Amino acid sequence: SDRQWAKMPDSLEKAGRCETAPMKTRELTRIALMGTILYVVFQAFSDILYLEMITFTILAFSQVFTRRETVLSCLLFAAVHLLLHGIMFWNIAYLIIFPTYGLLFSASRGLLDRHPGFVPFYGAFFSFLTGQLVDLPFLLLSDTVTVLYMLMGLKTSLIQGCLTFLVLLFLFEPVRKALLQIERRMMR
């Protein structure tokens, strides 16, 4: 039958794993659009020292769209970035960091809904962390090089986290409301 490709083999179902629903065209389109927006935001702000808006954007997406859409759009963004900018340590780190952020932010939706004042602190922490995590792949070269990169990047990461805090403080709620309106229109 036409739907057989979407069913899991009986052995997996018996093992207690649930069936994953196939993606609809609307969901695929939304993921592609979100991934594109993430790429554009990343590129638009990459030349502005200290202003990192990708964490803000992922956090906003995660509070409106589904976990699957958020994580897959982050994965798409990071994969496109890797393909267009080459295989470098930082680009590979993005492939791990940003989908993980999408997953963590989506999992924190309830907490952030109950405590909206926590959002700027939460986002600022992860923005700071981004600057530190992208240096970890340098461990493959040398412990000393990694420590030097992390120490040299500490000031940048701190300023980046503070700026993200301010952006989240003033822009998160208006952007979230705009995304909710877009989501409602798309569901019609």
C-alpha cells in the first residue's frame, strides 16, 4: 500500500519505539524557511563584532515552532553553512552546537513560559557558551592551543553574552508575538 513506507517494521514497534510520522510539505517548507532565516541572520550579523544573533533567533523559533522543526532547521542551517564555507573546526562545531541549542531551547519552553524574566539570562548564557564551545575542536590539535583560544575569546564571549542579554530583554517578546501570528496564519 502507499502508506507502507511510513510504517516501521514490526520488530521495532514491538521493542516499544513509536512510529515517526512522515513530514508534510508544509512542515518541510517551514523547516527550509527557518533554516534559510537562520543562515541569513548568521551572515548578516557575522561582520558585526560581538553581536551574535543566531542564539536569539534559535531561542525565538524554539518557543513558537515544534521541537522537530526547530532542531531540523538548525541542522539545515549548519549543514548549508558547512557546505558553503568549507570544512573547518568552527563550522563542524556549528553542526553540533546549534541543533543542540534548538533541542535544549525547545525542551525549556514550559520553563521559559512560566518564567519569562529568565529568558534574557538563559539566552545570554548560551550566547556566551557558543564562543567557548566553538574552540573545543582545537583540542584535536593541542590542549595548549585550545586553552589559548578559549582565554583569548573569553572577553569576546562575555561581551557577546551581554549584548544577547540586551537584545533578548528588548526584542524577544515582540519577535515571539510576531512568530506566533505567523504560525497562526500558517495553520489556517
